[in-house]
Amino acid sequence: MKKLGTAALALTLAGAMTLPALAAENMVIAPNPNAYATAITLNGEALNTAGIPAASRADLLPMRLVAESDHGSAYWDEENNEGWFNFGSDRITVQFASNTILVNDVAVNTTAEVHHGVTYVPAAVLEGLEGFTVAVEDSSVTITTPNNDPMVKLAYAIMDNSEMFGSRYDEDMLTQAYQFPVEEFEQIVAFFPMITSPDTIVVGKLAEGADEQAVTDALEAYRQGQEDTFSWYLAQHLPKVQDARTLVEDGYVFFFIGEKADEAQQMFLDFVAAQG
């Protein structure tokens, strides 16, 4: 049997390897017809829709993804066969027996779809939520919500950085629960904890002519109450309370109890500097 020379053998092997490689480079991969194809932008951020199954129309939105991306939540009420999608104080409910959609318990004149366990609702339904705007163009949907507000974004960024979990309180709740002087604020964003944690964040802009001392006194009264509580209850949290931060900077107020207090304070100061 005739033997190939070393050079010839190398060329032969190289050719054998090159042809499949070239074929792979020139291969056109067709899009997956069963994958969700709509691009969703929420408050300026593109949502990751990888792994979501296709819907029948481009304007149908996967509700769990949208709700959770807007700091909301999703829940399946097994007993009533309903899906609840919470956006702050607003709720979209889907009754799966008929795919009926309710916005804050009021039925709307359209229906939902469910594909492979994912619930889809027409984008126009979100426009029924206060402060929401929705723009649909070809295969893209752009959503803006009240959480796009810079101060709200700051509060959520600090919470994420500090790995906090809390509930957002509106002005009525702040007044009733903590006797907080909300009338001194032009805007206020506040998150308060469950009873097992003292973690708290308050960010606000003072109103013109506000009584700054009344605000800081109220914050200190709240902090002292937390110190009194955690001095005997779950005392491992006490150092956070004792390291609480209260700042008033260029008309903005910051109060914080939580992990990474130095970083939280710097994020607030950076925010204030950017407003000028």
C-alpha cells in the first residue's frame, strides 16, 4: 500500500477539517417559530424574553415577566383558577376558565391567552393602569410606568444593592402608621419592613418652605422606636439601627436603615448631585 508523505497527509487532514468548518460558517440558522418574538422595553430597559413561548400576536405581553420586572408580583389563585398580576396598588386578574381580564376588578373588552403555562395579555390593557403609557410598533412594545420616576428608581436601586425587602407606603399610610409629616414634602418615596427586620428607606424632596426640623424629628422618633424594639427582639439587627443615616442635602431628604449604609448614602448623594 502506497504511503502518503507527511506534507500530503497534513493537507488531506486539513482539507477534511476545513470543509465542515466552512459549511458551518455559511449556515443560516432560521429563527425559532415557537419562540416569543416581541421586543419589550420597560422604563428604558430591554426585557430578557429568552425561553418564553410564542404568542399569537405581537402585542400580547407575558404578564409575569412584565409585572416582576416592574417590581410587581404574580400569583396563581388555584382555588378560583385565576392569575393575579400586581403593579403597585393596581391589579390585572385573568380568569382562566374564560380568559376574561379584569383591571382592578372591572372586566375589560378583550381576552387573555395562555401558552405553555405563560399568561399573555394585550398591551393595551396596561394603559388602563394609572400612570402607564404603552406604545406598540410592529414587533416591539415600549412601556413606561410610574416606577420610571428617578426618585423611585433610586429607592429601588438602593434596596437591590442592600438586599432589602419591604413594602412601599403611600402618603396616607405614612401619616396613619407613623404620624409622618408628609405635608412637608413635594415628593416622597418610602419602603418599610416587616416586623422581623428594621430595614427602611425614605427618599424625598422637601416642599418650598418646609419645616426641616419637623421632618428630622419624625425620622429620629421612628429610628428610636426601632432601636427600642430591636434592643430586645432579634437583637442581631440592632447595629443596623444604630448606624441609621439621616441626611438633608439641597432640599432632598434621605433616611436609611439597612446593610451597606455607606454605599446607600453615597448613592443618594450622587443622585442629588445629578439633579443640579
